[in-house]
Amino acid sequence: MDRPSFSSIDIWADCERSILQVLLESLILLSDFTDPAKHENDITVDLCKAIKEVRFNKQKRTLSDYGNVVIQAQNQPLNALGIVENNTSLRKKPDMLWVFYDENADVPEKSERYFTIECKCLYNNKTATEYVDEGILRFVLNEWGYGRNEKSSAMIGYIKSGDVISYLERVNESNRNHCYPMMLEELGVTDDDTIKQYIQEFDAREFDPQLFTLYHLWVCIGLLQNGENE
């Protein structure tokens, strides 16, 4: 029996769940792969190594397709006839693209699906503000176009030092200033107390789809402290 396409049932939701689970397991392993003193891009390379290990083991065990992950590839065109592409956004490079192939898509431009992931370091109040201005904003503005044509994407926060609650408050303050929805914690996602998962539900962006979910997975890779961050 042929497998249904992404458009016939919500296979994207299944892929989304698989991706988030692999990301959570990979973030648990990240401390074995990286050093908090490293630059953001180098930590992301290490995360990708952890993702490949987790994904490889899951595929061997379940015989399921967990897609492929590429680092810092340019936004991909829609490849639809008669559609004028946004050339500015096509020059942008998200930190990771998680690629799935839908062999039963009804048109070629729907055969490749992309789950976009952007990664940011958090170690002071300035980086918490930049998390929005140089991160979340890219999933909203047409100039960047992250997550275009898909229902969801994710951001990873590498917490090098400081207080998680203070960072969340600062990020949500910046969200409020941009009139973006608040990030809300999803409880019970993992028993690992070094990882937090948040969800942000958009009902308007500068491009489609307007209804869009941005997941945020934060992992503590450095020293934590209680109280205000600098």
C-alpha cells in the first residue's frame, strides 16, 4: 500500500514530533560533544554530530525515515511554476535545515519539506534581546522568510551562564515590544532539568502560513546562577 502524502493527512505533525524528540535526546548528549567556551556556530556543529548519532540509532532500531540535517544551507526556493521567489530571503542561511522527502506529493514543489532550526547562545541580557532581534524575527519578516511554507520550526538556545528564568523574562519583554506572542513553557517534555521547551504560537507573519508554531528548546551547557543576569 502506498504511503499517504504530507497533504492528505498531517504527516508534518508526525515529522515535527520525531524532530523534536531527536532534538531533545541530542541536547541531552550535547555536553559530551561540545565545550561551552566554543563559538555558537561550533556548538551547532557539535549538536549536529549528536543529532546524527541519535538519528542513526533510531533509524537502525525502528527502520523509520528521520530525514536529513544540513548545516547553514541557504533557504530553499519553493520551485513552483509561476511563483516569483523572494531573492533576499533565498540568500539567508538558517543554522540547520531538516529535510524530508514526500514521494507521494501531487506536485514537484511539495516533494521536499524543510523544518528550519535557528540556534543562539544566551549568556547575558544583551544576548537575550538578540535572541528575538536576530532569531525569532527571522521567522516573521519576509526579508528572512525562515519557515516559509511550513507550519512549524524551532530555535535552540545554548545557555552558557546565567539564570534561565531571567532570560525567559527578558526574551518575552522583547517579544512584547515587537508585538510577538509570548513564549510559554511546555511542562513534562523531559525529565532532564538542564533542558526547557517553550512554545510560541503566531497568528500573523509577513508570509505564509500565517498560523505558525515556533518551538524553543533551551539547554544549559555552562554554569547556572540564580537571580538577575548582567
